[in-house]
Amino acid sequence: MRYDNMINIFPMVRHWFARLSATDPGLVRLFQSTKVILSVILAIFTTSMFLKMAGYPQITPAILSGVAGMMGILVVMDETEKEKKWTTVMLGFSSAAAVTLGTFLAKYAHAADLALLLVVFGAFYLQKFGVRYFSLCMISFISIYFSSLLKLQFNQVPWFYAAISIGIIYAFLFNFVFLKDKPEKILKRSMNSFHKQSNLTLSLIKDAILDPIYSQRRLKTLQKNVTKLNEYARVISGQLGSTDPGRIWPGIKPNQLRLYVFDTEMLIQTFLSAAYRLKMQHALEQADIRQTLSRVAQALLDAEVLRDEYTSKNLEEAERTIQDLRKQLNDLRIENRDDCKWLYLVRRVESIANHVIDGAYILQEARNQYYKGNFEEAPSKASDKPVNNDDHKEKNDQAESKGMQPSTKKAFQALLAGALSVIIGYSLSPAHQYWILLTAYVVLLGTETVGRTVMKAIQRSVGTLIGAIIGFLLAHSISGQSLLEITLLFCCIFMAFYFLPVSYAVMSFWITMMISIMYDLLLGGITEKLLQDRVIDTVIGAGLALFISAILFPLKTKEKIVENVKDFLGELDGYTTGYFESFIGERKTINLADSAFQLDQKLNLIRTNAEPLQKIPGRLNRTGIERWMTILVAINYYAKHLVASTSRRTMYESDQELMDTICSINEVMKENIHHLCELIDGKRGLTVKELNRQREWIERYPDKNRDYTLQHSILIHNLYYVWRINKSIIKLAVELGAAIEKQDENIQED
């Protein structure tokens, strides 16, 4: 009995282990947090040993050493490794100079306050010249804060120089030697996470197909998993822009892997949608359809072509399963019209599954050819490159040059919020007068709109409040147990930075927990008054940041969403143009799969910036943004299916009239997208065009050229989502005040 229980538990453990390992694509958060905690621990330990051997009585230099080790990992964000190394080294000099300046200014009333405010201003303002200056200002702020708080004397400064050097050395070692970021390894781990998430989702879809009971809860779980899979796919697409997959899987090119990831994501998304619509229409009550779809899901689970131990039998079995599904569809005799309602759903799954199998064969064949020595380095193609957005960036730069740049606006916001924070800090809590300033500074970081500032201020306040309560209770319960307190202190640091990309509130919780334990450890006890002051100062600092962002150069949430929507439509314009190039024989200027991921990324940015409006009941609907997002989600869905559901091997005969019609479709869509952007900007009196005439011409074309009936049927299928995209654009444009331009829909008969 006990053995049977172990057998039952093992799959569950394996399932949850796979789920947890899939939640961090590429294990980026895990490795970053590990580097931070190791750098902090070793910096503090080494500095403490050095101070003890040198006979220095205080431990405060060791704390600054840990801070330097932490910031040397977190704030270095340059693009190239060489730039990152130089920035890391410069952090040490910047910190040392800031400690010297803070020590010198400590004897002058409020001079250190002024220095802090200037550094805060510089952190935002200097970003326009490069991210390095932001990093240098960040560590300068902490160093001046530290030296002012401790009221250092000049005879103590050399000890702090040594401590800073030790912290920066460990940060350098973990960043560039011991735990160096290797793009190839990150990509491989990201693909492992992607495959695990794909397999988890496919397993759930398979269970849903076999289960005769419809479950709304299971559907929501599956939709969350598909959303997560889409996020992983976007992460991989971004990594492929700078990482050659051929170094991991010899012979494979970036565009091949990107298309495979895109097809896999689209297959699972389509599989989920089709499975539940089939269930609602009772199609899965037919045992043969249910079993075949279940076999397709299982075969796709096994066909993981990038595994080191991969065998071609898995892929061959998947291909046979897809062939069985196709044969079953062809042999299925439709006896009543009810079957017509769902048969296309199965065909849609079969079509995209074919793309996945074809992509898997291409990857496997590329690897085989490489090992056989037949691999040749292909010349660079435009389609292998990411989409060029230089024109769009130039437009943004021109728009920003007309007014004050965002970094400058944010710098003045931070300066005013900082000045008020210092004044209030001295009035309310002279013992720790910079807590309000620190909170206001951090809340303003990375928040472009007033709405995002509101969210971050609330998250900071709530996380701090909960962390203070639990931290106070925990610190009291373990007070006096130094080893346990130190262990928990480092655990809090690790958890704070592990969850930072996930939730700012959770990060604030762990940071406050860390502060509670640290104060208990250093001061021999922590009081309710101290934590109460911490919470109050945090709320005041967050409130000040929110207040200043709302009255000084405010950027409203809707204004930012309008900018994001125009970016999305600009990407859509290039995407559809690239798609039509495949019909008229022109060389592709973009990679369609990569552009589809860019559309996903821009749509996700719209969702992110709309979150503050979603928190207020009815606000999203009243502003009209909810309707915009609904139509944009539909456009994104149709656009992705242009690549996922259409044939990629069909060549159309050279027919000038057909080519002219395709060009006409492209021109109409470009004009409609351009007019929609102007409507979003507030311009009125514009018109948009339907494609009824072009669609009717395309659908009648096979009647005029019966020698190419199959090709033209595929052409009609391939353009189906083009009509849907244009209808969605027209729908949104009409809601914004556009008129539909009338056109002659009569087609001249030959």
C-alpha cells in the first residue's frame, strides 16, 4: 500500500517540479538572485574578517561592502559586456567619491541634503546620455546617504574605501567570472522552460478532451497557461535577436527556431480554442474524433526535437498521427449540417500541427546536415533579421525634441519630491530623515504615467505595512539567536530580488522583513515605534511621489496608451506589408514570425499600461480603452493566424492582374491604418475603405483560371484573415468618427 502511494505521488511531484521550473524562463531570476546573495554574503564576510584582523571595532564598513556588492550586480545594465565591466569598475570610484563628499559635507548644515537632491536629479536627467550615468548616480545616492547617516569622520573613510573595493570586486567576479551570463545557456534554459510549459499545457488540453464534463475552472487554468506560454515565446524571440542558436544546436538558424517557437505557441493556442468549441458543440462525443485529437496531443508532447537524447521516431510518430487525423477528416461523411459547424475547427488544428511538424523536421534536418558536414553558412537575409524600427525611433526622437524629454520631466519631478521629502523628514523623524526621500525616489523610478505611479505607491505601502507587522513579530521571536537572524536576513535579500520582476509589493515585503531583522541584529532589539515610523515614512514618501507626478508634467494613462496603440498599428502596417510581399514575389524585408512577436509585445505593453484603469470599476469602459483593447486583441489574433494558418509553400503564377489586386489590398490597408492613427490622435473627417471589391475579385478568380484551382483555393484561404483584420480596423475607425468610403462593388464579367 505504501509503495502504491509512492507511485501515485511521484507523478504529482514531477508535475509540480516541472511547473515551478517553467515559471522562470531561462532561470534568469534565479541566477540573478543567486549572484546578488553570494556577492553580498562574501563581501560582508570578507570585509568583516579584514576589519577584525586590522583591529577596526565597527561593522558598518562591512554593511556598505554588502550594499556595493549588491548594487554592482543590480544596477549595471549596459548593452555590451565591455561596457558592463567598465561601469562596474566605475561604480567603485563613484561610491568612494560619494562617501568622501558625504563625509566632507556632514559638517555643513543641510549641505549633504542638497548633494542628495542633485544626485537624484542627475539619476533621471543623465539617462538621456546613457544608462551608465543612472547606475553611477544610484550608488552615489546610497553612499552619500550612508555616510551622512553615520556622520563619518575622515579617519574612518579609508576603511570604507577598502569595504567598497571588496564589494565591487565580488560583484565583478560573479558578473563576469564565476556566474557569467552566457546568452547561449540562457537561450537553452529558456527553450527548456518553453518546452515544459508547452508540455504542461498540452497535457491539460489532452485531459480536457478526454473528460466528458465541461469545466469553466479548467478552461481558466488553461487560458492562464497559454498566456504564460506566450510570454515565454516572446522572451525567446527577444533572445534570438542577439544569440546564435547554432552554438547550442549546430546547424540551426535564428529564423528557423523563431518560426518553430511561433508555430508551437499558435498550435497550443488554437488547440485550446478548438477543443473547447468542439466540446460545446458536442463534437467530442464522437469517440473517433476524441481519441484522434488525444493522440495528436500526446504525439506532440513526445516530439521535442531539441532534446539531446532526441530520436527521429518521436517525430515520425507525430507525423503519422497528423496524417491519421487528415485521413479521418477526408473520410468523414457529413450526413447533416450540424457537423459542418465544427469540422473546420479540426481542420484548423490539423493545419497548424502540420506547420509544427514541418518546422521540427527543418530543425532536425539542419542538425543532421551539420553533423554530416553539408552545412553551409547562408548569406545574411533580410528575413532573418529582426524588424528595423529605426524610422519609428526617429519619429519618436523628433516628437520628443519638440518638447521637454521624459527623462528631464522625471528629473524635475524627483527634485521637487525629494526637496519636500527632506523637509517633511526633518520635521517628522529627524533620526531617520531620509526614509521619506528614499521611498519617493524609488517610487518614481520606472513609472512613466500617473496611473503606474499610483499602482507602485500602493504596492510599496501595502508591502511595507505587511512586512513591518510580520517582521516585527518574527524579529521578537528569534531575538538573540544571531546565527538564525543572519540566515533569515540573507534569505530575505534573496527572496526580495527573486520576486522583484514579478511583484513590487512582494519585493517591498521582503525588504521590510530584512530591515526588521537587521535592526534587531544591530541594535539588540527592535521597537514598535521604529517600525511605525518606517511605515508612516513609506506612506508619506509614496504619497509625495504620486502627488508630484500628478501636478508637475503629468503623463496621463490614456495618453500613454494612445502612444502604445499607434506603435502597435505601425508594427501592424509593416507586418501586413511583409505578408503581401510573399504574394507578389518581392524579397521579404521583415521576418514575419519576429514581427508577430513584436505585435504581441506591443499589445502586452498596452495591457500593462491599462492596468491602473482596470483597478477602478467602470473606468476602462468610460474612457473607451476597453473597446480599443478588445478590437486590438482581435487584430493581433487574426494577424498571427496569417502566418500560422496559411500555406508557406504555394507559389502563385505570374499574373499581372492578380499582382495588381494584391498591391491594391496592401495600399488600402496601409491607408486605413494611417487614418486610424490620425483618428486616435483626435483628427476627424477621415474615411476608411472596405475591401469588398477586392475580395469578390479574388474569390471569383478561380472561375476564370481553372488550371490553377487548387492554388487559388489556397490563396482564398490565405487571405481570409486579411479581410478580418481590415474589418476590425474599420470597426474601430468608425467608432472614432470615420466614414466608410463607398466603392463600386460590381465586377465586370469576362
